[in-house]
Amino acid sequence: MSDDPGASPRQSWERLPWLVRDAVVWSACLLVVAAALYLLARLAVRLAPLAIALAATLFLAALLDPLRTALGRLGFRPVLASLISLLTLIGGLAGAGLLVWTLTASEFGRLSDELDGGLDRTRDFLTGSLPVSGEQLDRWTRQALDAAGRATPDPVAGAQTALQVTGAILLGLVLLFFLLKDGRQMWRWTLDRVAAERRTLWARAGRVGWHTLSSYTRGTVFIAGVDALGIGLALVLLRVPLALPLALITFLGGFVPIVGATVAGIVAVLVALAAKGPTAALLTALAVIAVQQLEGNLLEPLVMKRQVRLHPVVILVAVTTGTLAAGIAGAFVAVPIVAVTYRVIDAVATERRRTADEPRELPPAGQPPPEPA
């Protein structure tokens, strides 16, 4: 490091080129951050049911908080207001599922016959339009079915997964009730234990994070509902079977930005192709593209606002990372976590700059300046 054997480590460090020093410092910081993120990811994967339950609880709490607040203003006690909000959520989900099943159960019988004929038409269309033979399609189909069969979990693993999912749902409902009931008291309790000089910073970061999560949740629900309504209406007009389940898939896919809407649209087009043929599939694809263009260019800028929106590259990276870490559940929660984290970091940086720019009061004449903390 130095030609002088008697040089101290500090002197040897200062004699290095500035580029080397910066590279060493930044590399060390990146390694520490990467190690911390890796440990957090491993912990989250280990505690996947708990992590998913906590994320879903915060997501649903942000969605139900306006209802709980409105009930509180009408004179309902916090326990009763929280219970009514929770029951409203459960009743809405159960009612939607029952409605979809009731209206589409009769379609499953005729759908089997339509799919058989539709698959034959699709096979003839592909062999006539693409340079592939019927034998190749049959071989690829068998390979896909074999791969799907190998990917299917064994009964024991399936039972364990079902038990974990059930436990996570029950835990999430209990946590949601207490968060709606005592969430504000919990936050005030947390702030009371923060040092006085940092309390304002923490309070601002909490307000910004909660506002971002609430805006993201309500905006996502609204946009997903519009997508489901538009695509579902197009499927009904085109007489595509299982229009309501496909609309429900579109609604759920709306909670995974970009990727979810694309996958839901592909599923709708494939069902239309298999059941009604290429013309209906083409019209379905046009309807899906039109709805998604309306969402991306009009609804999302108006509903989400600039404070909540993220760059598409950030969204794709977040969704991919969440999917690799925790599957479908990770894809659902990745984007709101990134949005809230970004806004909180930005709010903290802004508050620190504002505090640093504030003029400090000068001490009276003859009095020494205060000692630094």
C-alpha cells in the first residue's frame, strides 16, 4: 500500500487514488446491504405464512380503514366498528364467490363439449397457419401434461400447504381485527418510545407510508374492478363461456401490475380460442388491449397519482423478485412494499434536508455555543 514501512494505516489509505478509495467504500456498503437483504429474504421465506399474513393484513387494513373511520364518526365504538368492517370484507368475498359459482356452475357441463370442439378447431388452425404438424402438437401437448403432472405436489405436501394457507388466513383475520381496533394506539405507543428529536421524523415517515399504502390499495382495487368489468362485458357480448370467472381472474390479476393483467388477458383469449374459434379470440384480444390501454394511459395516472406510481422497470423487477421469493403471494405484495419503502425513504431524506437547512438560533452575547450532541 505504501513505500514507507513506517506509514500508519490512515496515511497509507490517504495515499491511495481517490477512485480506489471510493470503489472500496461503495463495494463494502453494497456488500453489507446485500447481506442484510439476503438475511431478510431468507427470514421472510422461512416465516412465509407469517410474512404473507402480515402483508395481507396491512393491505386489507388500508382498504378497510375509511369504513372503520366512517363508522367511528357515526358513534360506533372501536370494537364494533372494527368488527363490522371485518364482517363486511368476509361477506363481500363470500358473496362474490357464491355469485360467481351460482351463475357459472351450469356452464361447466356444456363447456366440456365446446372445449373439445374448440381444441380440434384450434389444432386445425395451428397446423394450417404455422409450419408444424399434428404429430408435433400432440407430442408437445403430452410433454406439457407430463411436466404439469410432475409439478403437481404429492398429497402430503398439498395437505401441509392447505393447512399453512388456512392458518395464515385465520391469523390474518385476527391481526386485521386488532389492527383496525388498536392500530392508532399502537402507532402512538411506538412514537412515545422514540427519542424526542427523532419523533417528528418517525411520525412523518409513518404518515407518508400509510398514505402511500392506502392510496395504492384503493387505486389498485378501483383499476382492477374497471379492468374486470370491461373485459367481462366483452366476454359476455362475445358469448365466451365462463365470462364471470374470467372477469374474476382479471380482477385478481390487477393486483400484480403489468404481469397480472397480461396473464389474465392471455387466459381469456385462450378460452375464447378454444371455445369459440379464432374470430372470437381475436375480438377478445382487441378488447383486452383496449381496456389495458385505457387503464395505463387514463385511469392509472388519474387514480394512482405521481406519488404512488413506479417506473415499469421497477415494477417488473419487484414482481419478479417477489415471485421468486414467495410465489404468487410474493408477486401480490412486492409492488406495494417497494412503493411504500421508496416513499418513506424519500420522506425521511426530505425531512432531514429541511431540518439541516433550518437556521439555528444564535446564543446570547457572551454565552458559549451549545456542545454538540
